[in-house]
Amino acid sequence: MSKKEIRFGLIGCGLMGKEFASAAARWCHLSHVDFQPVITAVCDANPEAAAWFEQAVPSVKRTYSDYKELLADPEVDAVYCAVPHNLHAEIYADIIRAGKHLLGEKPFGIDEQANAVIRKAIAEHPEVIVRCSSEFPFFPGALQLSKWVQEGRFGKIIEVEAGFWHSSDLDPQKPINWKRRIATNGEYGCMGDLGMHVLHLPMRFGWHPQNVRALLTKVVEERPDGKGGMSPCETWDNAILACEVKTEEQQFPMVLSTKRIAPGHSNTWFIKVQGTRLSAEFSTKNPKQLSSLPYEPGGSQAWHVTDVPYQSAYGTITGGIFEFGFSDSILQMWAAFCDEVANGKDGMAQPFRCATPEEASGSHRVFTAALESNRTGTTIPINWGS
Ligand SMILES: NC(=O)c1ccc[n+]([C@@H]2O[C@H](COP(=O)([O-])OP(=O)(O)OC[C@H]3O[C@@H](n4cnc5c(N)ncnc54)[C@H](O)[C@@H]3O)[C@@H](O)[C@H]2O)c1
């Protein structure tokens, strides 16, 4: 099958930039897709970061240190941008205005004001496809849980809990990085860093929090600055948000948590939905397991734990008996984005789209209300009207 090539420019050659290069390099993993990303140009303010791509990615023809030069490159149709949060508004808006499709990293702006700048550019350029990176819902267990929600299988929802937990910041010797500074990561702290991952599915299901009571904590006060001294940690380490969801049919509590300091956890993304007819839980802690408890009135209440087969949104060469992992979820997310660019929203091979700018903006509303809640010690209503 000849594949439609989408020529990508990559801005931000760090941790996530390399993940994209790796996903593009193993595109043959996907079966029956009629599109393919080709990374033609990369840009990083730090030439050493870009040098890795010159060595490892043969399709890269040009390397830039100024992203505006990459945007002027005629061999770039679409851009993946993975830079610190303080740069999202300016760079994402410029990418969109240059007419390039964009998969941007979360949180889509350092704060609500920055997010509004990106939204304005999107409104002015409806021809450009813009999506927000969020890969975890592509785990097969999460996809199955999503399907059950869409099918209304849970009955009356009792409560929902979703979270994203890390533990590496428990080590006080871990040097400070841009995620611990307000100037680069934003006042949201762990919410801006991790929260879009947690809110992606609730937003997709239409579970908009009507209000939030937030408890935000700073655990480690200062860290080595890499120059022999110590530097203050300015951002929130952990956040627990107690929310109330009201939809046309349902009203239930939803607890969302983002933690940089959750002892014993590394990249644990989870969602738990309890309902009167079905309860289900998926966590990347046990990435091939999906727990479910179907219930008939008067019947027994027994959890079933299933090893979910490797059945991804896009078919792959991997047999169903094998395990799915982080880099597989990144590859699937990229397939969904490229499918939408190549075939349009209505022509996609499967229905689960990447997170939308509206979903990212929704997460900003929640985080902004959470900051106010923590500041005032009160429950803050969230207006979804406009
Ligand atoms: N989806 C995920 O699972 C996931 C995981 C980690 C980070 N992220 C997100 O990815 C983004 C980047 O995070 P990261 O961990 O890759 O960071 P990183 O620090 O590893 O990489 C960022 C890169 O951006 C470069 N950069 C800084 N300013 C620049 C500029 N003006 N022009 C071009 N390049 C510039 C830096 O030199 C660095 O190489 C953030 O938005 C973060 O929230 C997403």
C-alpha cells in the first residue's frame, strides 16, 4: 500500500521529541495504515539536542535553532512541538498562523491567558488541524473502559477517580529542572505538567466538573541547582481535586489527582469508574490488566481481572498475546493524529481522536479554579457556558 507522507518539523528535541522520532522510525509496526510521518526538519535552541536527530533520524534534511526558520521551510506540512510551557502560546500560535498542522504538547499554554492566545489562532485558522498530546487513553485497557462509558454500560455512576502519579521527585537530591519553576512550568505546577493526561477522558465523556475544591501541596522546598548550591522549588508537587460532575443524566463526585511525589509510582496513570451496573479500573501500573465488576441487582459482586489482549486502536504486527507499553501508546497517538491529517476527522480508520484544543482549554478552567480554591480554602464553581 502506498502511504501518504506527512512531512513533519519538530520543535523541541528533548525527551518527548525523541519519542516522536522513535515512533516515526517504527511505523512499519502499524498494519494497514495509508499515511506516514516523515521528519524532514528539527529545531532546538540547544544545538546539542538537535545533533542527536542528525545522527539518528536519516530523513532529517535541515536543523534549525530558530523555530521561525523551520516554519518557513516548504518541506514541512505539520509540526510536533515539545518545548517548556512558557513557550507554548507564542510558538503554537506562530505554527498555526504559518498554516502547519500541529500536535502540541500539553498543557497548551502556561496558564489560561496563554491558552486563550492559542485558541484565538485556532479560531482564525480553521483549516489547520490542532491536537494536544495525550497518549494514555490509547492503552487497550483504557480504550475498552472508554468504550463501556460510550455505550452507557455503567448504569448510574457512583463516583469516578482519575490520576497521574510519579515518585522520582521524592529524592531531594534530584536537581531542580524547569518543571519546578513558575517561570517555565507555570503556577499550576504538577497540574499543568500532568493534569491534561488525567482530564482527557473525563473531558471526552462530557464529565465537566461544575466545581472544585483543591488541596495543593509542596513537599520538597529546595533542590540542588547543579552549580553547588540549592534552588527553591516554586511549583506545587501534588494536587488533589475534589469535583462535582453534573451532566444531563448524571451527578456524581470525581476526584482527580496529579502527584510528582507519590512514593513507589512511576508514570502511573489510572481511571476508576464505579457504577450501579458496572465498575471498572485501568492503571498503567498493571498495563495489561483491566478490572471490571458487572452487577445485576441481587447478584454477586465479584471483580474480574482480565489480561487485555494487544488490541490497539490501529492494527499492528504484534500478536494479541503480547503486552502493550508506553512507546506503543505514543505510536498509537501518532497514528490517530496522522490519520486525521491525512483523511480528515470523518475518514479516520477508527473513532478515538487525539485530545482536542477544547479539551485542553477545559483542563485550564479546572486548574485555574483549583488554584483559586487552594488560595481561598473554598469550593470554586466552574462556568462551562462559553
Ligand atoms: N506526553 C507526555 O507523556 C509528556 C511527557 C513529558 C513531557 N511532556 C511535555 O512535553 C513538553 C516538553 O517536555 P520535555 O520533557 O520533552 O522537555 P525537555 O526539557 O526534555 O525538552 C524540551 C526541549 O525544548 C528545547 N527548547 C527550549 N526553548 C526552545 C526554543 N525557543 N526553541 C526550540 N527549542 C527550545 C530545549 O532545549 C529542550 O531540548 C512539555 O510541554 C511537557 O509538558 C509530555
